[in-house]
Amino acid sequence: MGRDGFVVPGDIQLASKKKTAVSSWVLMNDNGESTILDVDKYVIMRRVHIHARDLRILDPLLSYPSTILGRERAIVLNLEHIKAIITADEVLLRDPMDDNVIPIVEELQRRLPAVSTSFQGQGEEEDLGAQNDAEAAEENEFPFEFRALEVALEAICSFLDARTRELETAAYPALDELTSKVRAWLTNYNYVQISSRNLDRVRKLKSAMTRLTNRVQKACLYL
């Protein structure tokens, strides 16, 4: 019922309730040029020609395992914080302002443009330029979507490697402390109090290591 006594049609009421959420993406083309898009899922689906079920795995609010889907016109990536769609000439990356995503955006901007192999120089600079040109030419031999996929896979490997190092840094002191107390007890046959706080710390680190191992194993499936 409207304010003035008019009946509001049910379909209009339903439409007003079903407001599609808008998400932020960065669009990068094969020249490395980027554009921020704040659009709903239907715009993305029409642009890259994928189904809603494929786009759903990129929803950060849903817990989907690491996945790479190959579709007729696109590659859909869900690798930890890297949620992207790669086509033959552009990349769509979700949540470009995320601290973990910004380095990937910068790396894509650096490596996606086709690099010219022409170079003029002298002496050592000429040799170095020739070497860089050869590497660039070799990389440019791969299709655009493969180069973008390579950047994403390298990024997730670096991310997981950094998390592993952080966990090792936290785990070794706790394990050393626990080991020293156990050795003291075995050597002296005396009661050495092993604090519950230390044991709880080791248990938490073990659980974190198990979760990280599972994440690494899922990523390794695509390498």
C-alpha cells in the first residue's frame, strides 16, 4: 500500500528489495592500462561470458577452495586473495585496493604490455639491452592469457612462501623452549614445569602449519 492509498504492484516491491550488490574490479588490457570498475555481477557475466556459478567462486564472502576454471572465453581464478578472470585480451581482478592485491596489479601492469625488442646503445649497455630484449621477446611469445596466469601463479607462490617464513619464525622459538625443558627433565630427572601457555602456543602453531600446508597443496595442484 502506497502513502496515498495506492497499491504498489508486487513485482515493483520485489525489484526494490532485490538490489544487486556492486563489487570493485580493476580491468587491465593488453597494453597494461587499468580502469577501476564498480559494477554488479551481471555486468561482469556479460563482459566475459561466464555463468553465475563460475562467478560465485570469486565471492570473498563465500568459502570456496582454490580453483582454476577453464571456460570457452575465459579463465576463472580463485587463489586465496587472487580472484580474477582472464580473457584473450584483458584481466579483471577483484578488490584492487586490497593490500595483498595491489602488488599483483602493479606486476600485471609491468609485464602484460608487449615490449618492443628494438634497442640502441653502446658497449655494455648494448649487451644488457640485447639480453633484456631477448627475454622480453621470449615472454611475448606466449598468449596474453598465459602471461597473466603466470603472474597470478607466481604471486600466490610468493605469498604462501612469505606466510611459511612468518610461521617458521614464530614456531622455532616456541619449539626450542619446549625442547629445552624436555631435555632438562630427561637429563636431571627433575620436575621441570612446562607452562600451559607454551604448550598452547605450540598447539596453535601446529594448527596454523596444518592449515598453511593444505593451502599450499591446493595451490600446487595448478603448478
